[in-house]
Amino acid sequence: MRNDTPILVKKITALSLITILMVGFFWAFTEMPKGSSVNVNNRVSRLYILKNVKAATKSLNSGNFFAKGMKPLRSDVPYSPITFGKSANLEDGAANVVTSIVVDYRGFDTLGEVTVLFLAATGVAMLFFGKRKKNIIKAQASLIMSVGTRIAYAVILLFGIYIFVHGHLTPGGGFPGGAVIASGVLGLFLGNDHYESNHLGLKLFESLSGMAFVIIGLTGLFSVNSFLANFLPTGVIGDLYSAGFIALIYIAIGMKVGAELSAVVDSMIVDTEEEWS
Amino acid sequence: MMQEFLQNYVYLIGSMSLIGIGLYITLTDENIFKIIVGLNIIESGTNLFMVAIAWYPKAVMPIYTLTNKLSINGKVIAADPLPQSLVLTAIVIGLGTTALALTIGIKIFEKYGTLDVRKIKEAGR
Amino acid sequence: MSIFNNAALLIGVPLLFAFSIPLFGLISKQLTKWVTLLTISFNATFSLYILLAHKYPSIVVMGNWLPPFGENLYIGPVAALLVSLISVMGLLIAIYNLWSIKKGDVTRFSVLFLMFTAGASGMVLTGDIFNLFIFMEITGISSFALAAYGPEKRALGGAFKFLVVSSIGSTLYLLGVTLIYTQLGTLNIAEIAARINQTTPGLLTFAGVLIVSGLAVEAELFPFNGWVPDTYTGAINGVSAALSGIGAVSGVYALFRIAMTVFGKDGTYVSSYGNLNFMAVIAVLATATVVIGELSALTQKNVKKMLAYSSMAQMGLVAVGLSIGNELGVYGGIFQLVNHSIAKTMMFLILGVLVASGVGENIDDFRGLWKRSPFLSLAFSVGAFSMLGFPLFGGFWSKFAIVGASIQRGGWYDFIIGLVLFASIVEAFYYLRIVGYMFSSDSKFPKLKTPWTPTIPIFILAVSIIAIGVFPQIVGTFSAQAASEFTHKMSGYVLNVIPTIAAH
Amino acid sequence: MNSNLIWLVFTPLIGSAIAAILYNYKFLDRLITFSTFAITLFLVFGTHVGQTYSMNLNFMGRMIPLSWNVTHLSIFMLYISIVFGTILTFYSLMDRSRMKGFLLLLILAANNWIFTTNDMVGFFFAWELMGWASIVSVLGGRKERKSRHAALYYALMSIGGSYSMFFGLFTLWRLTGSFSISSNLAYLSSIVGVHPWWVLGIVSLFFVTFMIKAGIFPFHTWVPMAYAYAPDTFTPFLSAVMSKYGIYGMLLFLPISLMEKGMPTVFGLPWVNYIFVWIGVITAVLGTVLAFFQDDVKKLFAYSSLSNLGYIVAAISLFTSVGVTAGIYHAFNHLLFKGALFITLAAVISRSGTSKLSEMGGLWKKMPVTFFTFFIGIASAAGIPPFNGFGSKWLIYQSMIKQHLLFATILLFLASTGAFLYLFKAFHSIFLGQLSHNYDNVKEVPVIGQIVEYLLMFAMIFFGIQPGYILRPVGLIVKSVGLNPLAVMGNGYVTGMFSNVDMPLIGWSLAISFVFGFILFFISAKHKYVSQEDNYTAGQIPQDWGLTPETYQFSWKFYEPMEKLFAPFYRIKIDGFFRGLGDWTRITGSAVKQVFVGNAQIYTLFAVVGLIILVIAGWVA
């Protein structure tokens, strides 16, 4: 395959390769558990849903968790039924199990995820670094647009905050919340020809909220002796003030993601001129 | 029959088709931005695949509410929340990669003056 | 199982400072490079402390959820050695960056470089198969951005190629991880490793193929390594040094963690719970990489591109060593990894200093370099000799062990090592050609003025190559422990993470 | 446990480090090199047969024993190499060539290690060290471009050789689990009757290495290049000492052939040995034939070295008591006279500034001491009694004839005659004839050089008329490899199969005839020195018929008729094979490079194709 291969040859090659690949995939899928035979009880998620990881740990330490042949006995782990609004002081207080996994059980992943986004934003800003040119107005925004985006911005901001504050109760969380906030900023850019974001503010938000996440993690390390461990009481499941540090982390993430994506939008919209002199 | 097929294979077929389409675009289209779009489609396919393995017929959402019970007599009936959280992560990572790819694409257009992927190379290999 | 939770600082501290570097950047741009330097030096000190005070094997529990329920870091001999290697290399390149990165967005470059190092460390440390993906992406995204940094347009082309191929690779990896999750319902490497025989063979094979292909992109194995020459050539020299000295280390580590610990059978050479013996597959790919890399480098007139091809070929050699699968082979592979990392980093840094002082990248510009800059040309020769396996230089011992191991293994590995040795002769040809050019006396140009900041890392690296060559036990003791970890899957890895898994 | 053995290795290494630091101060560098050689010589005085030493090397967590063991052969080799090295480094104190002292010391360390070690790890390490240090040493020749090419060529051959040994030693390790040379040799000897082909395969892996290092027939192509373009002061070491490492290695492995009971034999020799005899003979003849026409004097003597090593290999391959004695004896003699010759050549080249025979001539008046040293050197090399080359060549012919290898013997005789021709050519072209005007201001070498030359002259005459001093230790070596040593009648006798030669007698008779010759020379008519062009024929001066000073030189087309005679030999280009291999590799490299086309899409395609191949492999498996 060379650079000057005719497009038709290329297409036929690609099609045949993809066909082979797809056949391979389907051949593999015939051995996968089918939709009706998926059993969450066989998976580690069962422990997350029933919030009995601590009990499982106890059973692991006493050597009862793994049966002969190293089969894990996940269904045998004792659990206590959880009732919304009643059960208190669970090992993890989030009503949204996805959130409890994202932030608590696998919080380290999320720290990495935040870092990835941070790095991507940093990379984007680094590549667009240079002297900022004046905004070239490509299309004049209409009056409705410019007024509407400004009004909508406040609502969108509020909605975003709502999403990440309620991350442990409802679907959503820091990332969607942050993305919603950034969409408001995008609206401002679209609606106002001479809009300039507050770079210092964005930077401060970004850095401080990121540091807050790590500091929360380090607090866990120094108080509970484990990085990213929950060091706050978990409260009653379903309350706004529950789930320990999950809300704190999601607030940090929300602010961080909002600031970061706004910064990305900013660097992509504003033209720059490189200077390497 | 049809229902069973749908339950078992529809998401898998969907995700595989997305991956195949994305791969096809990536392999044949010479425009950098279309290649990025292709990569994005592959990513969507992967994400769909991951969500698909979390779901099974009649699964409830994995969120405790007043009406939503996640387990009955010790048997969990909720959809698997772990792949969902993985998808959340994967989406964000895909977003980051895409943003960076777009940026590099813009810079390439600025410096090479072309978006043809075949022309982004130096002489003298 | 000993728990050493404070080692989470190896990830936590770089993250904290990476997030805060933009604030330091408000004070002064040049300060941010120092912040990076100090943070990585904290990492280097801490990891060397772990290595030398023998704080391993131990695990780091994240979020107070014990493995296999939560996420964990595993600090075994391999991880301890490689994290030290990565951090020390990062530290030395950071010292070089103090001098070399003056233009452009210094602040963000510092952030990306710091996270590149931390991400590679995390990739080596982590004990969770999905977390590995995250760290792969951290390393990946920071390296795309780093590779695109610089005034030259070829940097962008290289970064784009890296990005495209790497995205495909990570997608494949993710699919493979998902397939394994559907079978075992867990993401913990130790539990997967212990229970890998409870899966459906066909699906496992497919998952293994996907994962191996995905990781081979990072480990620079043919045919997944198309990005290597362009990216290494395009990036500025400090970044190329980091890519070959840090990025490739973590890539090859991840590949063999999966192939040997997850898919491996305890105490055997093979890793075949699926239908396919992945060690053999990797051996074939690695041999192809060595041969193709060396042959491509042979006629190369551009020294940087030559180093890039050579880098690829050296990673192939590392993979050949590790894929032999007996203890001596893994010993040789890890040793070669250390040697390659040190030597290639040094050579890229030297190239960077040379290019900055006006010497070109072409081999003709190296004529008579000995007269112009004796220190740099000597150091470059030291690196080249180490690559070639000159006795009294580090590379001798690793090549010795790899060849010994493959002959000890016998069978078709005799054939593989024959090809590898043929490729080594080719390698000798082009490296010695450069050395010969450097020591010829027909140069009309004046002496070079070498700034002292970048000479510190170059000097340290050159000295360490000779030190390893004279006293191979500096690395040898640790890589022997690493070899025993890699070859003994249960006692080396699984039982250190989940001690009660085989209680029955 | 004798720790002085390890100091034999470490002293040169320490000296090398110091010399490397003082590299810029050339004289200090040389002085340290010389004194380290001298110190090492003292250490060798304290070494005696039977000393052992062992230490453990931590290699991948398990201990690998490194052991040293002094045998008769090793102590002999140590003495001759270090004594010669000391003389050479003493000579190099005044020298201006770009030989690097610290590299020579590295080679010395390797030299001592190779000769005393009893484990293959140490042997291989030292072998590599020696090879690489000598490769780098070759780099500093006068003609930079050519010496670079020579070093590269040498390096590639050398690497090929060491990889071959790599394979061999690890195969042995796989079989026996031990790196010890003596126990592995014993193992090979014990199984040679059962699996002769296995043993042959393993031993030939080692022999390729040794043949490359010694420059034996199919692998001789690097020798002329490397010898000719190495620094002038390094070439003596390269030719005199370093070619003997290969011989040493062969001597280690040859005793196995005694046990080859199952092998078919030719003329009472195992066929492998028979082949090696012929390889030696071919090398000897080839070296001679190619040496005729060389215009570069160092290249000429490089081919001469080749030829002499052919003699040695032919002799030791017989593996009879006369053969081995003759081989080792000739190795010593070759070391002495070829060392002396190359040292004088270095002196001549440093004074005249050229190494082309056609540009020299008539230098004997300007450099008399060098002239006499050279004269005795070529007399030795040609095997003229009573100088030192005679006895060994004589023994070699005897050993060959005793095995009824008549044809081979005749070829060796012819080679010897040829040797006389080219040696005379060199002698005449450099020293006799008319002095070119370019060399009117040439002076004799400095005092240090003269001392060395007197010393070498003395040695060549002394060991020529007193061969017993060498034959006795050689006899011990022959005994230690399990053969009957030749009887040594006295210091002055070379004892052969058929007769004894009284060397002092020959010496005296030759000396007396020389005296007569001189008397005749002095009482004859006075002669007049004329310049080169002071000549005429039929009223024409040389310029009139188109002769320039160069073409009017004696050595211009010295053996033109013979050149035509042997022209077919010139067309056999063994190095063409290796060059072809190199070209082929380069073409393949350029083709393979096209894989990396620089298009992200195609790289993706590669990845996908790789994935598909793996999937299919998994499917099939």
C-alpha cells in the first residue's frame, strides 16, 4: 500500500479488511454471554450495588471469598438491604451506584480521567499559544442571539451547578455539569462578537479545583491512611448532604471541567499567531 | 425469535457497525478532519459496546430511588453499573483526544497548507 | 501482602503540582520548569528509596477498598525498578529542559512533561487493567501534545500520526478489556490473572489479540509502530528522548504484564490460556521489529531518524528478550530495557545540544565532531557502544543474557536469535559509521561551546552506562528479582496482591 | 588462590583509565602505557604454571564462577606477548603516530585475561574487549578515510565472529550447564565418539571466530585493510600479537581431535584436520601470491602475515608432536620477526612520510640501523639460517612430510620461495637502489627507536642460534596437550625427525662468509654515488624517453612478468562475497525503509492488517 494507491483499490482493501475483522468479532461474540444470560450477580458490580464491599473484604481476609479453583463467591457475601431515605452510614452513601463507582470505589480512575481532560486542555492551549489576534468577525450575531445567550448563560450555569451538586443522587455529575457550563460559555462566544473570557479566572478555577481533588485524596491518605479514601460520614442515602466526599469531589470536578472546556473553546475560537523568535 | 435476536445482538451489531464504519472512514478518507471523525465513530462504537454488555432485558437503572429496588431476595436486578462508569471515563478521554486531534489538525492546516493526509510528510525518508 | 499506602504519593504529588503549575506560571514562566524538576526529583528520590530500602513487594490500596474490589497499585520488583528508571530519566530530561525549553508555552510544556513522567510511572505501578488504560491515555495525550511542540512543522505531522495509530490501539485495548470483564466480572489484574482459565478459550484468544495489538502500539512492535520514525524525528530532541527513554519503557512493561502475568501459565514459557501462545506471537513480532528497524536505519543519512529506527529496533530486542520467557531471558530483557533507556535518552539529548549549537542532523555534519566537542562525541560513542554490546559498557551484559537465554531455550528461538544477531551486525555498521565520522579530523568548523546545564544529564548518563558495564550487578540484582516476578505469576504477583486467593 | 592473576587483568585496566585521562598529553599517555606493560611483565614473573584463582560474578541473581588457570601454553603466550608489547610501547615513546595508549592497555588486559581464563564468560568478555579496543585502535591511521573503512570492515567481521562464539558457548552451556572451559572441553572430548557431528558443529562455531581473528583463508579479507591502515605503531601489535589469539583458541580446541575415533581419516589424519591443513596451505599460498604485487608496504607485509599464519595453522592442524611444536615455535618466530619488520616499517614511514614502495628507495644510507634490522627481519621471515625463522619452517616441512602430505608440502615450499621474492622486493625498494631527492633530509630514528631496533636484531639472531630457549617451553606445552615432546639436545640444536641442525655452527659459518664478503667489498674498487637520473643510453637521458623519477624507480612494476603470470589469482575476490553481502543488505535496507511511507492512514492500515493476522492466527490455532 503506497501513497499514490488509487482510491478504489484503497476502498476495496479497506472493505475486505473490515469484513474480515467484523467476521472475527462476531465469531468471538458467539461465545459471549447473551443479553438474556448476562448475570450481574457474577460480577464485582454486585458488591458495589449492594454496598457490601467491606463485608466482602472481611470474608476475603478470612479466606472464605474464593472457593476451590479460585471461584469468587460474590453471592455469598452477607449484605443488608438498602432502603432509599432510611439506610444510614453505609460504606458508601451515594444513591446513584454509577456515581459511587466513579468517585468512590474507582475514584482513582476518575482522578486519571480528570487529568486526561486537563492534559488535553493544556495541550490545546499549548499548541494555540501565541499572540492573540483580534477576533475576526465571520458572521454578525443577531440581536436575539446576543441577548439570548447572555440570559441563557445564567440559566445554563445554574443548571450545570445543579447537575454536579446532585451527582450522587441523580444521573449526571461533575463531567456533564462542567460540560453544560462550558456550553454556556460557548454561547457567549457565539453571541458576542467581542467577547473575551477571563483567562486568569479560568486558570485559577482550573488549578484550584484540580488541586482540591488531589488534596481531598491526600487528606484521605493522611486521615484514613489510604489515598482517595472517604473521610467524611456518609449520612442517609438519598439526602443531599450525604455520601461523604463524593459531593465535594464532584463539585471540584464540575468546576474544573467547566473551566477547562471553556478554556478549550476559548483557545479554539480565538485566532493566534505563533511566535518562536 | 425476533425479540430474542434484538435482545442478544442488536447492540452488538450496532456497535460493531459503528466500529467498522469508523475504521472504513479512517482507512479511506484522505481529509484529516474526516479521519478524526472516523476515530470518533470508532470510539462511539466502543462505548456502545461497553454499555451493551452492561444491559440485559428487564434490567432496572442502577440508582436507588424511592421506587427503584435494585435487588430482590439477594438477586441484583439492576443493569451493571461498572461498565457504565467505565464508559463515562472513556467518553471523557475520547473528548480529550478529539480536542487535541482537532487542534493538531488546525495547526497542520496552518503550517502545511493542506488537509490531505498523504501530503503530511517530509521529503527524504 | 504488605500495604504501603504512602507510595500513592508517587502519583499524588505530581498530580498536585501539575494542577498547580499554571498558578506558578502566573509568577514566572521559567519557575515552572523548576517546579517540574523538583516534583520529578521527589518522585525519583522516593522511588529510589523504595527500590534501595527494599520496600517491595507491597501494594498501595486506593480509597481504602482492598483488591480485588477497589483499585490498587502493585509495587513489585519490576515496578520498583522501572519507576525508578522512569523518574530518574524524567529528572535528567527535566534538567535538560531547563536549558532547552525557552520559547513557546513553557508553562504548559512543563505540565505536560511532568504528567508524561507521572503517567508512565502510573502505567508501571497500577494493578488494575482499566486503570492501565487511563494511564496509557495520560501518557498518550501528553506525548501527542509534547510531540507537536516546537517551531517545525514536521512535529505536527509526527504527532498526528502518533495520535491516529495510538487511538486505534487504545480502542482495541479497551475492547479487549471489556471482553475480559464480560467473562470474569472483574478488572483487577491479579484476580484476572489467577482466574484466566475460567474463561471461554475462543473469547479469551480474541480478547488477548485485541489487548496485545493495542499495547504493541505503545511498545513499538511491528506492524503497529508506523508512527515511530515520524514522531521521533518530528518532536524536539528532549521529547524524543522522553518518548524513547520513558514512554517506550512503560509500553513494553504493560505488554508483558498482560502477556506474562495475565495470560501466562505459572512457571512455563508460554502464555496460552486462549488458543494462541502470545509469547510466541510477540516473539515473532519483536523479531520482525528488530530486523525491519535495523535495516531501515541502515541507509539513513539523518541521524535523528536513524536513532528513531534504532529505538524501534531496540524495543524489539527488549521484547525478544522478555518473550523468551525463561528467567535469564526476562533478566536480559529488563536489563536491555534499562540500558536502552539510558543510552537512547543520552543520545537524543546530545543530538539536541548539537542541533542547538548549529550542527546539523545529517551524518555529514558529524564529520570531525571529535575536534569540535570532545565531550559530546565521546558520550555519543559511549551510547553507541552500549547499544552494540561493547564489553565494559552496559549493553554487553543484556545482550549476553538475551542470547544466552534464547539458546538455553533452544528450538526455534535459535532461529530468532540468529536473525537478531544478523540485525545487530547491521546496527553495528551504522553506529560505527557515525562514530568513525565523528572521529575523523577533516573539520573546518570552530570548536563548539557546550552550555553546562545540558551536560549534567549527559555526563550522568554516560557515567552510568560505564558504571553498569563495569559493575553489572547495579542493575543485575534488581532485574534478576524482576525476572523472578515475571516468570512466577502466582508467587510473584497474584499472591502478593490477593494472598487468600489460593487458600484452598 | 593466587590473586595476582586478577591483578594481571586489573593493572592494565587501571593503567588504561589513567592513560585515558591523560590522553591529551601524548607523551604521558605513552609513558603510562609503557610502564603498565613493564609492571604487568613483573606480575607475569610472579606467575607460574598451575596457579588458579576464582571469584563469583553476580549474574542474574545467581553466581557465575569466573576462574583463572595458568597452563604452560598460557604462560608462554603471556611472556611472548607482554615482552613484545613492552618493547613496542618503549618504541612508541618517540613515535608520532596516532596510536592510543589506553586502548593498547585495554587490549593488554584482555590479552592477559584470554590467556589465563578458564571460563567462557571471561573468555568471551575478554575476547570482545580485545576485538573492540583493536577496532577503535585501527581508526587512527594515517589515511583517515581508508582506516575508517578498514575499521568498519574489521568490526563487522569481528562482530560476526563473536556472535558465532556467542552461539557456541551458550550451546555448550545448554548442554553442560557450566561455563568452565576445561570441563566443557572434557565433555566435548567424551562425546566426540558418540556424536561427532554435534561436536564438529559446536567446535566450528568457535573456529569461525578464531579463524576470523587470525585471518585464515575465507575470512582473511579484513587483514590487509586493517593492517595497512592501522596506526603505524599499532600494526606491529596487531600482526605480531593479536593474530596469535586465534592460534591460541585453536590450540585449546584441537586436543578434541585426538578423540575422534569414528571419523574417517585421510593420510592418517582425521578429515577435519586434513581440511584444516589445506586451509592453512591455501592461506599460505594465497598470502604469498597476493603479497607479490602490493605497492603499499604495509599491505605487503599484511599478506605476508597471512601467509605465515597459514603455515602455523597447517602445522598445528596436523596435531602431531612435530606439528604442534613447529606451529607454536613458528608462532613465536613470526611474532618476533614480523614485529621487528613492522616496527622498522613504522620507523621508515614516519621518516619518509609514505608507505608506497614506488616512492621509496636508497634509504639505507640514511637509516643504517633500521636497514640492518629490516635486513635481519626479512632474512628471518624468508627462513634463512641462522636467523630465527629457519628452525620453525624446517620443522613444519618435516611434520608435513611425515604425514605424507607431499603436495601440500610442495605448495608450502613454493610459498616460501614466493615469500623470498616479495621480501626482497620490499627490501630492495625501500633501502637499496637510488635515493630519491625527496629523502635528502631523512634522518635515522631517535635513540629510543635505535635501542629497540638493536634489541630486536639481537633477539632475532639470538633465538636463531639458540633455539633451545624456546623449544624447551614449547616442549612443555606439547606435553601438556597430551603429545610426546621433541627431544631438545641442547640450546643450539633444532631437533627434527630426520636430523638435527646445529644452529651455532651455521651461524658461525655464515658470519665468517660475511666477513669475507666485507673484506672483498672494502678492497674492491672505489664506487661512486650518483643520483637517480644521472644516466644515459644512446645519448639520451631518462627524461628523453619519458621516464619520470617515479617510473624510473626500481620498484616500479617490480615483478611485472609474474604479475601477468598470477593474474588469474587476482580475479578471485573472496572479499567480493562479503562486499556483495553488504550491498545486498543495503539494498534490502532501502527497500524495507519504504514500509514507513509517512502516511498516518497507511500506518493505521498496518495496524489493522496486523490485528487481522493475529485474529486469523487465533482462529486457526
